[in-house]
Amino acid sequence: MKGSAKRAAAPFALAAMACVAAALPQGPLAAQGGVTTAAREWPDVVRTSAYVPVRDGTRLAVNVYRPAQGGVAEAAPLPVIFAFTPYRARFRDKDGGIEELALNDRLALRSLIRAGYVVATADIRGKGASFGHRRGFQDRTEAMDGHDLVEWLARQPFSTGKVGMIGCSYLGGTTFHTASTAPPALKAVFVGASDLDKYAFVRRGGIPAQFNTRPDEPPEVDLASVPVDADADGSLLRAAVAEHSANTPMAALWYGMPYRDSISAFTGNAFWEEVGIYNYLDAIRRAGIATYFWSNWQDEPTAQALLSAANLAGSRFLAGPGSHCVPPPGFDFTGEIIRYFDLHLKGAANGMDKAPRATYWVEGLDGAGGYARADRLPGEGSRAQAWYPGGERSGTARSANDGSLMPGSAAAKRGSDRFTVDYALPDPEYFAFWAKPMDAHGLSYTSAPLDAPLRLEGFPVAHLAVSADRTDAQVFVYLDQVDRAGKAEVVAFGRLALAHRMEGKAPYETMGLPFHPGRKADVRPVRPGQVVNLAIDMTPVARVVPEGARLRLTIAGADPRQRNLAEIRQAAMAQGGPPVITVHYGAGRGTRLDLPVAK
């Protein structure tokens, strides 16, 4: 593998690692209700694999793992847990060893087999060992493929007819989209780090960021899949991978649809609407499918996971302190998953149905951090506390950190600050799931040290009055916590293009957040120098900011995680140089930061 092929394979390896790497050790906090596993355990596994045709005849590679003792599979029917992946359910690593999604415990799959579940994994069409080609990322074809496989699994002699699904990241999406087709056999889903509104996630505020815009993998990646049992010479695998050359390129698909109602050149329809799962929530509700949403605070999809839970009454929510798809440390994650499926697939009276709806990490709780449990989602019941940039200046010359941030109306004096967008940004990690402080690359406004702890739960919202020297510009906002020693960490961030500032009524519950429709008719360029108001909702937080720490609001015009940053810079230079953005603050201008203060 050489040159561009090697670079294209790198993101796959990282994404696969995010789905199948070893689980973190579980900490002392037990999940609510019952024992961790069933009274009986099955120590062994019997695996089979085969091609299963879906409704249009496309053959998908399916692996079935049955609980066993002494190498003999359990004869009695058992419930089934299904995971549907684009990252190869079985493949050979660079050393020739076989990696298997079902035998890893990051998503508790190995433990579920041990606890008396049949676990099935499958490659989506156009990926891994499956035939066909992918029309679009998590489209309705893929959703119906999931539907057909769920129903096929339910009909097998090893199955009780009850199926659950689990996944995180892309696998969370296949789980959520399959649920939206309401297969009769699907009773419960555990959805990690997926989205409710793909346009608002991938092109948030009209700006595509890092997720889903990476290059596609070369054929060598899928050719490393392990052939199904009947494909002894690998000829079927090679034939399947040959069909993948017709896959729609994912980055080009997303970049080619700037508006919510854009017609994709690849799919020929308003594809954002097709993959907006908010359009299918009624099907999940009518089917009575139990839903559990999980994501971690230092992960951009957490906002979408929280909104998903808010839109499906009775759904459960979990947030840990870590990054993308990392099992929450200090929490019995495996036990929680098993108890959840035991309740809904086995009818176990384990108390989970009576447990609080939400479990989430609160950074800084009791001075260190800990889990909170509540019947309300984090942010429900919080009140907005306004903080204002401006006020007393630390000097006459503008520097990166010379602005103040004050609560209440103390910063009522009118003023403005101007900055030139900085494109000379540090190279991020290829999968930079979380932002880093940007105070050296834009305007910053910093509070005095807090005289008492401040508990934040929910979504900060930045309201900005801004102008630019051109018809459009991108605005990024970051909320930092700065400790006594001056060390800063980003706790929330958001983004919005000036032309996408128009707000409208959302087609789903937004927990009170501003909604930017992003349809072509809603996009309004600005006149150079025109002052416009932006409402930028930021990623959610749950933390206690300690006494003595400071809060900092940073406003920038670019982010190092933008994969198309070079093209953006080139376009700006063609217009005479980087944009110059001015922030206007003070009485009557509406610039403020609303912090979600827990009651």
C-alpha cells in the first residue's frame, strides 16, 4: 500500500479501533438494579458465517456467535444482539491475526454471549465482505438492510424471535436507522454517539467539520476481511469487494450539499432529509422500541445524543467523561448494557425500569468529579445566566487575552473588537474529536476568578453581534475553563456561518436551543460592514467550575479540525486576504454568553 492509499487507510484503522479496541477496566460505580449477568454463564462460543440476501438480492456477510459450553452451542433459543458495521466485522490485522467485533468487549458483546445472548455482526453493503455498493452514508437502503437482517435473525432456530441492536459512532447510526424502520422483532436499541439531525451535525451552522469528511478506504482494506465459511478460496470476497468501487464517496457527498434542501448529484434527491432520522421518530414510537442513548462529554455527537433522548419519551441517557465511544470509566458499563437487554429481551425483573432516566458524569463534582443520576436529562431545569464580554480593558492595544467577561449587566459599556481570521493553525490529530484552546487565534474575553463554585449543566449559547468585510464568514466560539495556574481546557464549542444565521422552527424538540434551518432560501449573505446577530448553541456541559477558576470565551474564524481548511484559505486569498471580523458588544447590542446554571 503506497502513497495516497496508505493515507486513506489510516482513518479506517483509527475508526475501527474506536469500535473494537479493548474495553477500559470498569470502576466502582455499579449501574442501577439487579445482578450484572444472568445466573447461568456460557464460557465458550461457536461461530458460523454466511451470506444472507436482503430484499433486493444483495448478499451481506453475516457472522453468528452462539453461547456454548465445551464447544457445544446452546440448543435452546436465545435472544439475539445485532451489530451492523462498515468497519469489517471480521478481518486480519497487519500481523495476520483475526480481529472480531463480536469477541471484543468494548460494546459488551463478548459479555453478552457469556450472559446468554446470540450475538450477530454483519458488514453493511459496499463494505467489508458484503456485496453491493453504498449509495449514501446511512441511507434508507442501508436502514432497510438492517431491517431485513433483524427479521432474518428472528426467524432462525437459535433465536427466541426477540432482537436488540447496539453500536457506537457509525454503528450507533446503523442501529438508530434500523430502529426507524420498525422491524417487528426489534425490541430495544443501545445507540452510542449518533445523530438525530445529520445536516445539523455534519454541516453544523453551514460549516462542514471533521466528522464524515475523510477520504474513503482503498480496496485493500476490505480485502483483509475474513471470507465467510463457504468461501474457502476467497473468490466471493474478491467479487464482493470489486462491487465496492461503485460506492458513493462520502466526503464528496457531504461537501456537495451546502443546504438542508440541496439535491445531491450522487443520489438525485434531498439527501439530508432522507438521512435525517427525526423524520422517522414516529415509527420508533409506534413500534414501542426501547431506546438508550450514550455519548461522552468530550465528543461532538453528545449534543445529538441528548436531543435524541429528549425526542423519545422514556429513553435512557448516559454520558461519561471521556472521548469518542470510550466506555465510561468508573461505571459498570458492561453490566448496564446486559441489564438493559435483560429487561427488554428476557423480561428480567432487575429494577432497571425503575432506575433514574439519566446517568451522567459531572466534572468537578465534590472537587473531583462523579456520576449524577436524575429523572431529568442534563440541562432540563437549568437557567440561563448571562455573561457579557467587554467591560474594563487590560490595555489600549488589542491582544489575544485583553477582554473581560462579566456576569449580569456590568459590561454594558459599548465597544467593539476586530480580528483578522488566522489560518495558520496547528495541525490536529487526524481524528481530533475535541477542540483545543484557540485563544492565540482570535478574540478572547476572560472572567475574574470565580468567588464560588458554579455548576453548569446543559448547552451554553453564544449571542454575538458581528460584522465582516465580506458577504460571508465563519465564526467559531469556544468556552474554556482556566485553572489557577493558567492551564486551559475547552469545555464547549460551536460554529455558525454568517449567511446561515437565520433561525426558524425546528421539526423536532431542541431543548430550547436556536435552530438554523439552513435551507437555500434561508441563507442570507451580509453586506460588508453590516452588523448581524448570531445565536450559536455550543456542545453540552456538565461540570462544577471551581472557586478560583476563570471562564474564557474565545471567538475565531477558522478551526484546525476543518478538513477543507486549505481550500477555505485559498478562496479567502482570492478575495483579497483573510476575512476581518468585528465583534460589537455593550448595551443594546445583544452580545452575551448564556451559561446553563443548574438549579
